[in-house]
Amino acid sequence: MKHIVTVQDAVTAFADFMEPTAAELDAIEQEMPLILAAVDLLDAQITTLDRTPTELDTRRIRRARRRVLAEGRDLANRTASITLPEVGA
């Protein structure tokens, strides 16, 4: 007979070392507007899963898609200006 045992100690033994670093938290903070825009888009899409989308639903989804694209563009522009090395230095 096999005994089923918990591996909780093995899983959580390294939990202190698995915390996000300050740099990772800063990156998440920078990406938060894009994350929230994606959540809004998902929310708009979920509302139309069980019914035919109305004109208002279509507008809401379209607006949420545009916001996701705009936030993605803004994030790319912010991170590109931060991470690009000096040219000719």
C-alpha cells in the first residue's frame, strides 16, 4: 500500500527565496495600466458570452481593445526609452 504524504514542507521550504525582487515589482507596477486595460477588455468580452452583443457591447469591446493597444504602445515607448543604450559611446 502506498502512503500519500504532503509535500508542503518541500514546496514552501524555499518560499523566502522566491519572493519578487524590487526590480520585478517595479516592472509589474509599470505594466499595471496595460494589465488593467486587458482586464477591462476581458470583462467586456465575458459579458457577451451568453447573449448576442448589443451595439453598446460592441462599442465597449472596441473601446477596450483600443485602450489595450494604446497602453501597450505607451508601455513599449516607456521601456524602449529606458533600456536603449547610448549610441556611439
